[in-house]
Amino acid sequence: MSGKAFKLGIMGGTFNPIHQGHLVAAEFIRDEFKLNEVLFVPSGKPPHKDSNEIAPPEHRWMMTVLATASNEHFSVSSLEIERVGESYTGETILQLKKIYPGNT
């Protein structure tokens, strides 16, 4: 990338469902901070929500994939969907630091 640091933004949430507000906020932040990409991270099992009141994780992940598909600067991670147990942001950040070394 011609010597410039890759700048990644992270947008986590339940996305139950993802909506235009999420997409507008992500695009605003991407533009404001000159990010190369915004990574959407749908929560697998949010500890603060009743799993009976939200769509299954795989459905929320696919809704997020479909909603972000038209923006080349958006991608979607399944890290929290694949994780066993409750989803915590701190664990996700540690995993992402391993996947994207050299980025903070």
C-alpha cells in the first residue's frame, strides 16, 4: 500500500437487524478518519441481550454481509459468531490485533 499504514475501523453490534443508521455512521467515520476499511463485527452471543429476543447469529451475520456488499470499503467478520460463549469486545480486539498486526 505504498508505505502508508492500513487504517481499519471496527463497527461492532448486535445488528438485529443492521439498518441504514449503522451504514451511514460507518461511512461517516470512514471518511472522517480516512480509514481504508470498516470491519463490521456482528456479536455472536451478546451478554446483555436475551438470545430468545434476537435473530440467530448466522442470520444477523448474513444480513450484515448483504447490507454492506455494495460498499467496497466495508467488510464483515465472523469472529464473534464463530466464538464459543458470550461475545466480549476485548477478546475480539485481541483477536483482530493478531489478524492485523501493526495496526492499532
